[in-house]
Amino acid sequence: MKLISEMKAVNIPVLLALVLGATLLTGGCARRTVYVRVAPPPAKQEIIPPRPAPKAVWIPGHWKWTGSGYKWVPGHWVLKPAGKAWVPGHWKKTGHGWVWIPGHWRR
């Protein structure tokens, strides 16, 4: 019986650590939809610098909601993954307000 009680004492902290780790990992991956009642300003006209590499793709700048207003995030160059195309992010008007749809790579 002593062996069983010692095993429970060892396994409970391990179990708690695993549960806490899983909770933190899944909580960090969850996305919350933020609805903004104020429409974003028109996109800024950016001066695109020269392409730094043949496989570089320009990711256009966009307006980011800060919680109290919009802040411009400038565009930048990134290396294109093989066989993929960039789909730019955009603001979408919904019945609840404006929602940011992030850009992503598509095959």
C-alpha cells in the first residue's frame, strides 16, 4: 500500500503540470474576433523599395486596430515559400462591425 500512495504523490504534480501546460498552449492559440465600429481609413500609398531578392514578395501595409484607434503597419518584403501565393489581409464589414482578416500564404 505504501508504494501506491507514493506513486499518487509523484503523479499528481506531474499531472497538474501537464494540465497547466496544455491549458497554456491551447489558450495561446485561440483567436478572439475583435469587432471595430469605426471603419478603417483608406490604405496609404506606400513607396515600395527595390526588391531585395528575386523570390521576395511585397506584403502591403495595413491599418491595425489598437483598441482606441487605427495605427498604420508599413508594408515589407518577405521571401516567398515555394509553390505559394500571398493573399493580402483586409478589413471586412459585418453586421457587428469591421473585422480584420489576416493575410496568409495559399498553395
